[in-house]
Amino acid sequence: MNDPSRTALVTGATGYVGGLLVPRLLQAGYAVRVLTRSGNLPAAWADRVDVVRGDAGDDDDLRRALQGVDVAYYLIHSMDGGGDFVGRDRRLAERFGAGAREESVSRIVYLSGLHPDGELSTHLASRVEVGRILLDSGVPTAVLQAATVIGRGSASFEMLRYLTSRLPVMVAPRWLGNRIQPIGIEDVLHWLVAAAGLPAEVSREFDIGGPDVLTYEQMMQVFAEETGQRRRLIYTLPVMTPWLASHWVGVVTPVDAGVAKPLVGSLVHEVVCRERDLEELVGPPPGGVTSYRDAVRQAMRGVDPDPRHAVRWVGTGAAALLVAVLAGAVAGRLRSRG
């Protein structure tokens, strides 16, 4: 049981993971503080937390939020289509790490992206850089690295949901055959809370994931099966680059283009856990890690997967595909001439 005198700061509390993490921390006995610009917090817990109105990019606001905090959750990203999210994320992380050190915060916990070695997409490279900045801050830090988070409201899951439900027939990038180790949101929340209690000498990255390793195409087919839809017909197209695919996703799904583009760009990587050390240190979730099928069932319980829109979206998807193919062909011709 956690010490009820300990205070946890949650940044990004109006976001998907942050909004679910706050009640878990309250349940675990933490006094919770949130740093928010809007103050538009869920009614279920808004009156149970200490609210600091301010901006994580402002040093004074940040210090007010970090004062007296034991564990600080860094759940901030600038992936909003506003331009140079890499630079903004770097500056925010540097400020946060410096502020946490000066306010003698005992631990930082950061949710990052699971990634392979080598050259990375802009999105994943930025997430990795933020983790390293926080690890170098002088404050013991746990960087939890997850692939696709399966839960209703997760941008990655909503992208998969609507692509599957709205396009019973699709032509997609060939890297839909890359392997992914998805993780249920309940498991993410378990490990985020548990990481706060790690010993002070533990400061490192941890891979977290579910028990299943699937291709993105397999994830789509399982989603269709678990939500009562027919098997999807998926054909791969080598010419569809991440840039083209992001525009295709933007047409077919309601996921904001500023978020969809970096997410799609990261699908070119295989993202599979290389260790399960955090589970060994703090224990698995109650009942064990959640299978992909169970995570989909939990996310979609009582929810329409959007099948009534499938037929009309076939035409839209086909039009988007035609644009992608033509653009790819033009780009290929230009490259060959150059």
C-alpha cells in the first residue's frame, strides 16, 4: 500500500492516459495535484485533486506545481500539428527535469514509445529523446516504453478502430505486416502507478507490453472478429509512403491529422518488448497481463464499432487511395528523373 502522505503531480491530466491515471493514484492513496492550462477536468475527480492552473512551459507555473511533490508524471507531448513538435517537446522536458531537480522531487515517471534500435521516425525519436533528457535530469526516472495502447480514447486505438470498421476492403502500406506488441490500457495504468514505488537507485527505461505479438493487419482482423464484423480484405501497396498513408488515414478516420501523421510514420517500425524487467520488479497486473483480444473486448464493450458507415466509406477510401497512388507515381517519376 502506498503512503497516503505522498503527493503525485500529473501533467497531461486532460489527456487520455492522464485522465485515467488520476483516479488510480487517488485509489492507491496518493494526494494528487494536476497542472492544467484549461482547468476542464473530469467531474468524477476534479474536486478531489489540487489544481494548479498554468503552463508547463512557464518556469514559475512549473515550480508551483512541483513544490512538495514526491512523484511527477510527465504525460506531455506537442504532437498537435502546430509545427516543430520535436523542439517544443525537447524544451518542455528540459524545463521539467530542471524544475523537478530543484524542487527535490523523488521520482519522475514518463510514458514513452516502444522502439527498435537504429534510425527512428520523427515521432519515436522525439519520445526517446524526451526520455533521455528526463533520465539525465538528476532525478530518478522510470521511462515506460509502450507500443499501441488498446483502450477507447487512445489515438492509436481509434485509428485502428475506424480504419477497420469503415473500410471492409482496403489497400494499405506493406508495413502493415510489421510486428507490434500492443498493451491494454489497464496494464499501462497498473505499471504507471507501480513505477512510482521503485527504489531510488532505479533510473532507467522499461519496455511494457501485452502477451501477444501481432502484425497491424492481424490486429485489424482480430478487432473485426471481436466486434462482429466480417474479415477485412487487405492488399498492400509498396508505393504508399508514411506521408501518403497519413493523408489516407486523415480522410477515413476522425483522428486529428496532426496526431495521425506522426503515428502513421511510426508504424514503419517493428515494436516488440526486449525485456520484462518492470513486471519482475513490481509485479504483474491483478489477474496477469491482458491479451489483445480481451483488451479489445474491454474497450468496445457496449460500443458500436461504426459499421453503419462502412459502405459509404468504401467510396471515400477508394478516392483517397487513388490520390495516394497517383501522388506516389508522380513522386517516383520525379525521383527517377533527378
